[in-house]
Amino acid sequence: MPPRKTEPGAEEAMNFDFDMPVIINVKPEDQLDLAPEELEKEVEPRVLYPNNPRAAHNVTQYSYREQCFKKDDQVEQMVMHLTTDATILKKGSAEEASQQEILKRKKEEQERRNAQEAVDVTIVEYDGEAAKKNTLRNQFNFSERASQTYNEVQRTRVAATQPPLCKDFAESVTQWIIYDSYMKDIEAAEQAKRNAKEKKSNVNLELDTKKKPSESDPIYSDAMKLSIKLMERMVNQNAESEIYHDFKFWEDKSDEFRQDGEGTLLPLWRFTSEKVKRKQVTAIRWNPKFTDLFAVGFGSYDFMRQGSGCICCYSLKNTKFPEYIFNTESGVCSLDWHPERAALLAVGLYDGTVMVYDVRGKTKKPVYASTIRTNKHTDPVWEVRWNTSSEGTLSFYSISADGRVTIWLLMKDKLESEELMALKLHSGEEEDTGLTGLAGGLCFDFHKTNEDLFLIGTEEGRIHKCSKSYSGQYLDTYEGHSMAVYSVRWNHFHANIFISSSADWTVKLWDHNVKTPIMSFDLAQQVGDVAWAPYSSTVFAAITSDGVTHVYDLSINRNGALCWQKVVAKAKCTHLSFASSSPILIVGDDRGGVTSLKLSPNLRKSMTGTGSGETYEPAKTGDALVEQEIDAMETLLSMVVETTEN
């Protein structure tokens, strides 16, 4: 028998539970519709609390047990509005008996006092005339009188303050009264917001229309600041006149009698500040336009002691205090001046941020700074260099331990980044070993004439030659160091020569056309930095972790240094730099100080022109100087090749 067909909706009607109540939400027609934000907004409730508003909240009492004052948190909240003493007593009550007893004692006391004061004498009345007294005349008119001062009158006065005004208050609590009260509070809050906005706009208008102190008050003018700066420099130079005299005119006469052309370093000034005493010098760079100005970056190489950083710009004209000071949230790792716009300073920080400062600005904040949105580095930025080949937009390069070389473009209102190269790990074998990841970059330097060519030093001890045009691969790889390469620098005169320093205690001289080092110098300590002299192609200086500065002149001695001198005691040298127009070498240490040293004549034989110590000029300039220095380096290379073949 076929099943019966059920009509649509019949099954739902059968399954309906008639016992379940039906809930119908009834909404009044005049109910106020509120937005979700207004519904979630908390409204302060109005509650009556049984607290005494006149009770003191800061009552303190002395505790003899603890020998100190302690706050009494238990405050009496009861308020006596009216107190009346009764005058009617109930007969036969205890109060009535007590009062009768008191009255009886008072009466007995009064009777006893009256009995004691009474005198038991009978007074007889005299009816006759009183006897006349004989008045005796005194020939001296003697008279006797007695007087007594008045007793002090005492009065009792009572003063009392006026009682507080009392007012009867009565109110009914209904639903519409509560609603009106809450609406008044909401309107008051909105009115307060509107008043705050109007006040803020008025303050901004006043600030815009108000004249700056520098415009109205000559004390705060730019001319006054310049005058104070000049006066400070004059006072400083007068106080250190002997050191400035040595800086300009001192020459070590004993160099004429030294063997093998050895020389010395004369300490002049030590630049330091109270703000950077416990920080390490992490970068030094001379200004290319103002030759007396140099910037110093302060931070820490210890990843366990990271903190804020600082940038100090010192001048040889004022050695007591920095010309400019900029504070950073993270430690400074690198910095570089723009070669043409001398006021722009690029900075790399330990947290991977790169920034650009304008030292002429009145604010101490950077004009550009990288963020996570602009794809900033994730590891410390160990080197930054301005791009001198760009014609329109300003840009600079940075290298970081995260394995990336990035170019940063200074746009109108932001800093944009483009990845130039990713430092791939180099296996050193013919077959692919399947290594993945990136090599940590520590330093890089661009070629002096070919701006597309640059060198990169890595944590693995390798040096890679790269090009901007072929960013996907290395042009060549130099393997000579066994530990991290801290510094790599192209020669200022010879286009094929560069030098490198490493944590393996060595300084190596390279020809970029040869994969092996030409010369190697073992300094028996970790070499933190190396730099070529700007006046000679064969002179370079290096610093070691024991605080010693080594100066070499390969045209005089290829095997040893002409000068090895301890610059700082109980400190580690971190960075050094040659001045471009003065016979000055500055060395930074891990105590937050920078020491300036003057080279003796044997250490700067190529710099023997006329001029004071402040503006030295070599004997030859221009193309003649370049050809002379190239010939000196070629002579050295030929001697090295001949020695190697023999």
C-alpha cells in the first residue's frame, strides 16, 4: 500500500510544542534609536551613598607602639542633625531618685556651711547717749590712712561659630526625573568637548599670530647666538693656546735622526662629553666641506648592553663641547656626510633603522627615518654611504647584518627603499652544496672612479666585488681572511688597490684583479679599522683592540710600521679617520672619547708643501700628484711581484 502524502506544513504543525511560550518583543513607537557606539558607551550611574561628606579623610594619630603617625581609615560617618536634652523625669524612676538624692546633699551642705559661719554672742541694746570723745590735737598734723588696691575683675566670655545653614530638601524619584538627569550630564559632557576644541583652536591662532622671541627680543636672535659661539671659540682657543700652537707649528726635529724613517704621533685634544661617557665610539666621519668638523656616532657593540645612542659633531675650533648633539632611540652603528650638501648626515642604527639629519635645523629630530612600512633592515646597519651618481633624487646605500644592500630614496615627505642586492652565502666549492640563507654584511666601499663598482666585507671573512648593474651575482670573491672583515677601503689614487682589516689580527693589501692578497700584515691583535691616508697612496693606519695605533708607509718599509704608539690606556680602539686637509688622525675608543693625533714629518713625507698645520697643501697638486702616487704604488707592486717570483 503506497504511503500517504502529507500536505505542505502539516509536519511542522505536528512537531510544534504548544507548551513553549511565545516571546514577542514590544518596542514603543517613541523609543530612541541609538547607534552601537552610543549603546556601548558607559554612563556613570547616579547612586546615593550613606557617606558623610564633611567627614575628614586625612585623620592621623600617633601610634606609641610603632612610634610613628598612622592614618586612621575608620572615620565616623554618623551625622547628628539635632540633639535635645530632656527636662521632665518620670516619677518613681531611677533618674528621679538620683535627682532627689543630689538635691538633698546640696541642701545639707548649705545648712552645715551656715552653722559654721554663725557667732554665739548676745547683743544688748543701749538706750543712753553715747560718750563724747576727746579730740586730741596733734601739733604736727599727723594723719594715718590706709588704702588697698582693687582685685582684678575676672569675666568669662564664650565665643561660638555660627552654625551651618540648614535647608530642607525633598524630591521624588521617578523614571522621567532620572532620564532628565542623565540627559543633563550628557549635554554637559558634549559642551565641555566643544569648549575644549574651541580653546585649542584659539591657542593655535594665538601661536600663529604671536611673534617669536627671536624676532622681538635681540637676546634670542640668530645674531646673538652667532656672537656667543664666536666668543666661546675665542675663549677656548686662548685657554688652550699652547695646544693650538703645537697643532699649527710643531715639528718633531728628532725625525731627522731616526733610523728607517720612523715617526711619532703627538696627542693634541681628547673630545668627550658627559652624555657619552659609558658609550662606545661606533663611527667617525669628517665633513667634506668644513674640514674642521667631524661627526662621531656612539652606541655599543655588546648586544647585551644595548640602549640609546648619540651623535656628536665636534669642531677643532671648539674642543670643549660639541657643536651639535642628536639623541637616538637605538645605538648608532654608522654615519656619512653628503659630499655636496654638507649639512645632511645619514645615520644607521643598531635596530635596523636608517635616518637623515639636517644639522642646520632648529629641531633635533631627523628629517627622514625608515619604518617597517618602508621595509627597514631587521639587523644592525653597519655602514651607510651617499650615492654621488644620482642627479635628481638624493639617495644613499646601506648594508646590514640581515644580508641586504638597500638603496634609500629621499622623496618629498617620506623615505622609500629599493633592494639592491641580497648577499648569498658563498660555498667555495664547484658543486652546489644547497646552502640557503644570506651572509651578514659588515662593511662596503664604492670605487673612487667607477661608481658602479663596490666591495662588500662579510661576517664569514670573504670580500665580494659587486656592481650596481649586475646585482643578482658577485663579480668576484676574495678569500684571505679567516674571520669577520671589519673594514674594506679602496685606495685614493690607484684604481686597482684596496685594503681590508679583520678580526683574525691581519691587515691585507689586495689587487681587485687578483683573488689572493698581495701583502699581509699581522698586528697580533684584533684589528678594528683601517684607513688610507688622503695624501699618499702608500700610507695607511690601523688600530688594534689593545689601544695601539699603527702607521705604515709601504714606500719606506714594507715589513713593519713606521709608528706603533699606544693612544689610550685600559681602553680598546674602535675607529679612526684621517683629516683631509690637516696632518691630523683621530682615534675613537670604547670609553666614549676621541683622541686627535698629529703626524710627525716622517709619517707625511708626501705632505711637505707650504702652509700652516691647519691648511696643509702637498708639494704637487692635481694630476701631477695623482701620477706621482700611482707611480709610487706601481713601484711597490713591481717590487712585491719580483720578491714573490724569487
